[in-house]
Amino acid sequence: MAKLEKEYNYFLSILATLKQDHNGEYVVIKGNNILGYYDSIDGAIKETSKTHAIGTFLVKRIEDQNENTVMRFHSRVYAAK
């Protein structure tokens, strides 16, 4: 299973419910748990990364998903000599 696949599948399974109260917001998911809702992706990452390592949680905008949806994965990996 790809990293964050569990979170993405959980997001898809609850999307209809999320859209009722949080359409247009960003949700943060870790495992099958919602960690919070935010107005911006930057705010979601900044706040969540205070308590969870980057790459261990999913941030998704709550909106209709279609086959043209683009998924972006970001990593903050630094190489040192």
C-alpha cells in the first residue's frame, strides 16, 4: 500500500459528509482520524506539522473529486554532505 493511501481512501469514503459542513475547506487526516479543518493548505500544514511529522498526514481540499483531480505530494527532504 502506498504511503497515505489509507488516508486518501478514508477521505473519499467520507467526502459526501465532509462537503455538507466543510465544502471548500482543507481537511487533515491521519489514519482514519480527522485532525482538523483549515481555510488554507498552508495553515493546515503549518499547524499540523507542530504535532505530527510531515509526510505522516494527508491534507485535501474538500470539493468534488473527478478523474482529472491532480494529487500532489510534497516532501521536505534535505541532503547534506
